[in-house]
Amino acid sequence: MIYFNITNQKKLEQTLRKKEEQYRLIEEHSQDMIKITDIHGKIEYVSPSHQHQTGHCNDEFDIFHYLHEDDVIKLKETYREMIQTKDSYVLEIRNKIRNGQWVWYEAACSPIFSDEGEVHQILIVSRDITVRKQTMQELEFMAYHDYLTGLYNRRKIKLILDETLEEAVRQNEDFALLIMDIDQFKTINDTYGHDVGDMVLKEFSNRLLNCKREGDFVGRLSGDEFTVIMKNIHGKQEITAFIHLFLQSLGDPFPVPDLNDGIIVNSSIGYSIYSEHGTNMMKLFKHADIALYKAKKKSKKGRGKSALLNRQI
């Protein structure tokens, strides 16, 4: 009989079994989803957490099957870059789960190499970031929207105007900047209180949105001052048509609780046209402000209707 000392071998086997058990526990209880695909996206392995989180197994499809169509393009491009550069990438993608809901995931994609050093598989570790994305979207909304009306705020309007100016130069197009306010708005606040004033501001915003053309932008600059950016116009008739439509929409009284007749509201409006009245933001705002001031002077002289004068005051 020949004896061999296999103590070290047994210890190694025990260590390997222990590590396998540890990896199995991590795999089964991890909230991250782990996938391995070939270089074409065919799924070769999915972790148990995948089915738990998404409601479907996904191993009979390729990695792109449940992705949002915009993210399919992005992920395919990432695969091509990984094969060429052999680097790892992190990207955000949307995946449709069994109930039809789109869920945001952060996907860490890493190449797996063959013995020859070529990429022959892709490892993807992804985690649900939907709550984080929603929080970021809410913060972004708060940063660029008016808290009362939901319209774009002054900061966002200036960014949009910068982009519109660049586009106008590039495309050789004209656009209009309109500024309007509510006639006698202080009288509304003083007579009915700020709660009613807020209702008027919100209703005024809604009527502006209902009258704007597709692709135009509406914002609240401050107080009762609003703005509309009309892109790619072809003459003043488009501007005057919008103004006429909007002033017509103000013909119906604004509904106010405990006030059967509502409130009659009117607006004074001024506008400027790129490039007729200026080629930068400052000149365009200045010209529109002057035009608004002249419109208000006409309104005070009785050439236009003023807020409340024919109704409750």
C-alpha cells in the first residue's frame, strides 16, 4: 500500500467549497442583477435577483429585448466600444419589467477576456436607480420651473433664449420674444386677497399654454410678468395672430370661488423680433419691455379693456 499526504489538497477543497458557498449566498441575496452575455448580447447567465426584480427570467432573449428603444442604441454602441477599447463602462438604461413599468438601472459593463486576451463575454452588474432618477428630476423641475404655475422660470427662459439665439444664427431664422403682464393685477390682490391673485396667475398661465404654438416656450419672469418665445416665425402676422387668440381667450371671466361672475382679466403685451429689434438677449428684452410699457399706457387711456373695471370694482 502506498500512502499520500492529501491534507493540503483537502484544505484547498474545503476553502474552494467555502468560497463557492459564499459566492452563492452573495449571488442569491444580492439586490444587484448580474448578467453575462456574449459579445452580441446573447444572455448566457442571469442571477436569481434578476427574476425577482423584473418578474421575467430573460435568459431566452438577448440583453436588448426589454430595453427602451433609445437605450438599445446606447447599449449596442457601448458593446462596440468595449470590444475595441477593452475598457469598462457605466451607463443608465431603462428596462421594462413584467407589469409594463419602465425602471431605471445603472449598468456597470465590463469585458471578460479569453485566453488570447480578446473580449469574448460581457459582464453587466445593474442596480435599480429609479428613486434616484425621480429625485433628480424633481430637483431639476424645481430649479427650472415656477413653483406656482409650473411654467419655466426666469433662469430656464434665459437658457432657452440662449439656445434659440444660437439656433437662429445657425439656421438663419427669426423668432419673437413676447412679454405680457396682467392689467391691474395689484387691484386684484388688494380687493380679493393673494389667494385669489394666485388663482388668477395660474389661470392666466393655463390660457397662455392653450394658445401657444407647438414648439414655443412659455415662462413666468416674475410676479404677474410672463413671456413667450415664438420660434421660427415668418413675419409679424404670426405674432399678431397669437396675441389676438390669447386676448380672445381672456374674454371669458376667470373663475373665483364665492364669486359667481368671476373676474374679467386683460393683458398688455409687448414683443421684439430677432433680428429686426436686436441680435442679443439684452436688446430683445429691452425692446419688448418698451413695447409693453407703451401698450400699458394705451390701456390706461381707455383704448383697451383693463382688469376688473367692467365687473367687480
